[in-house]
Amino acid sequence: MALLIAFSLFVVAIVICTIFGISTVIPMVFGFFVFFFMALRKGCSVKDVLKAAWQGVRSSPKILTILFSVGILTATWRMGGVIAFFVYYGIQLITPSLFILLAFLLTTLVAYALGSTVAVISTIGLILMTIARSGGTNLCWVAGAILSGSLLAERVSPTSSCQNLISGLCGVELYGHLRKLQKNALVPFFLCLAVYTLVSFACPLKAIDTGILASTAADFSISFWALAPMAIMLILPLFKVDVRWAILLSALAAGILAVTIQGYSLSQVLSSAIFGYVATDATLGTIWDGGGVLSMLSIMAVFVLAYIYSKIFEAAHMLGSFYRLVDRAWGKLGQTGTLLIISVVFSAIFCSGTTASILAILILLDPYEKRGHSRQELAQDMGILLICITPMVPWCVVNTMAYSLFQVPNTTIFYVVGPFLSSVYYLGCKWYAGRKTRRPGQAAAPKEGQTKKRRLIL
């Protein structure tokens, strides 16, 4: 009962902070103290709990350096005119009957490189919505294409903070994890491509506002050298170069562009890399602003606390009652049913794929291993199903931000087909894999202690 109360307090704290727009760090710190005292109650000494917490901190340097690098990348890409380049030439490629398709493809490309839906919708996404509004097309379909492209690409990006967290907590290699996700994403991507192509012809632009083109050219010196940071970010991961080096080299290339082409000083570039880029006298206002290491501090704190939670739970054997609940659900609903319910409930409560995946992994890791399911499979289930279900919750953080920025109704969620198609396709793959690996007379799931791993067919 005490453990249930502790988790309830933690959930309530997250919900309250989400409602009032308070940083997730606050409830995560609150949760640390709650679970600290719960560990003491379970018989651990203060020294044991602090030792477990320190082990969590020691487990997090790799993901912290990735997030640190992403902060630099998002600032230098803005400052070096890389994002402006894609906006400028993307607009020139617009044909009225293919605008929505282009919005989907452009946001997919940039979101894959940046690994952030929020960064995409607040820059390129906002510009595309401005064009759509002046062009008289269906705003919900345009917003849906932008969000679908961003969410699909972020899910398979090596710079995605959420996928880095999932691979870290599950203890699997990042690139191997991403290869599975990328393979699974192909069918949903092409289905989205077909949907938004048809919609583009059905909802063409009635006019194209060229003023944004002129404004972008006024704010930045547009150069094809801007392709260099993008090429680095796309090509180096193919050769399994450590994602941290790929991000830093791409950021370095963008920083060089900021100095040599955009005319900024080295000190300005370094300042923006830390504090974020702030455009001065920009024709398009603050739309280019953002990025920087400081913008990543809150998510870095959340990730460190997530690792600390995992070590404290492990040291205090705190999740036994949750394991029993999962066992009962698994016995009645099977693996897929249990996974689906946990993904929906956690996404609805926490409104964030990051927070939901932290708790889901901590609760599911032991039941998966006891039934002979690999950590790689758990990472895939979290990285695909849970991460795709979260944006299907109308009040999730990304949706709330996007609807506010784009000035579109909540019904826009029905036009964001990417996460829905990804979830349905993945569930279909798991169902087919289960049928394929199950022989007549064989139990539906491996017994406890069985170590044979189930082969995924994706």
C-alpha cells in the first residue's frame, strides 16, 4: 500500500506540472525524494540508497554528452543558415498541388537530422503553416503532414533524445536498436507518402506567398554549403560513427558556416552554442531563435534522474508488486495486450513519450526477461509502440504545443496519420510473429526460466 501511495504521489505531481506547464524536472526531483524514503522503508540504509543513486549518475555520461551535443547542433544549424536553406529552397520547390506532400517530406528530412519534433514545428513547421494559411488550403491536413513527418523521423533518428534514453535504459546498442526501428518505419512512411500525395491533389494551395522567401533571404545568406552539416549528419551514422562525433562534426560545420558565410564572430557562435541562438533584426522575428546547451538542461536532468530511479528500484527490490500486476495482465491479455494497455495508460497520464517510457521500461524489464523476451525486443516495443501512441493522446505535450503554434483545432489529431499507421503496422507484425513462432500444441508464451529469445519478424 505504501508503494502504491508513493507512485500515486509521483503521478499526481507529474500530471499537475503538465497541466500548469511546469518543467518535468520538478516532479522528477520530487519523485527522487519519495522513492528515496520508500527505499529506506524497504530496509535499505542511507548509504545503500546513495550508492545506488551514484551508480545511476555514473550510468548516464554517454546520453548526457549526446544531449549536450544536440543542444549545440540545434543552435549552430539555426545560426549557420542550415534550417533557413531548407526553408528557402523548399518553398521554391512548392507546387500548389503537392504542397502538403512537400510539407511532409521536408519536415521528415529535418526532423531526422535534428531528432526533435519540437525544433521542427517551431521553425520550418511554423513557416509552412504561414504559407498554408495565406494559400487557402486545409490547415488541419498541413498540420497533420508536418507532425507526421516530424514524429516518424524523430522516432528513427540517432539524435533523438528519447531513443537514446530507451536504448540506454534497456542496455542495447543504439545503432542496432535504430536499425530495427528504421526497418519497421519503411511501410508506415510509404503509406503516409501515399495518403499525403492524394490529399495534396485534393487540397491544393490557391496562392503562394513569396514574401516568406524574400524574408528568409533577408535574414540569412543562402548557400549550398548549408548541405554540408546535413550530409555529415546523414552519412556518418551509416558508417557506424559514434553518434556523438556525428552530431559534433555537423555542429562544427554549421558553426564554420555561421562565421564564414553568415558573418558572425567566433565568440558569438560559442555563446549561441551554450545559451541558444537569438536572431537580431530578423524579418521573420523570433522564429529562428532557439537551441543551445542550456535548452537541454531540463531534459538532461530528467534522464539522469531516470537512471537514478532504475538503480534505486533495483537496490530496494521496489517493483515487485508491479511485476505481479504485469504477470496477471500478461496471463489474461498476452504480451501485446499488456504492452498496449501500459502504453495507452502511461501516455495518457504522463503526456510525454520520455516520461512514459522511463516508467514502462522499469516495470516491464523484469517480466520480459523472465519470459525469455530480449531487452532488444523491449526497446523496440517502447521505441515504436509507446512512442507512437503518445502523440495520439490529444493532450500530450507535443500536440498541445503544435496546436497552439499552428492555431488549429484539437481535431487535427485525426489528420496526423503517421503514428497511427506505425502503431497498427507494428502490432500487426507482432501478431504475425507470434503466430509464426508458435507451433500446434505449444504454449502461447514461453514459461518462466526459458531463455530462448523470440525472433522478431518486422
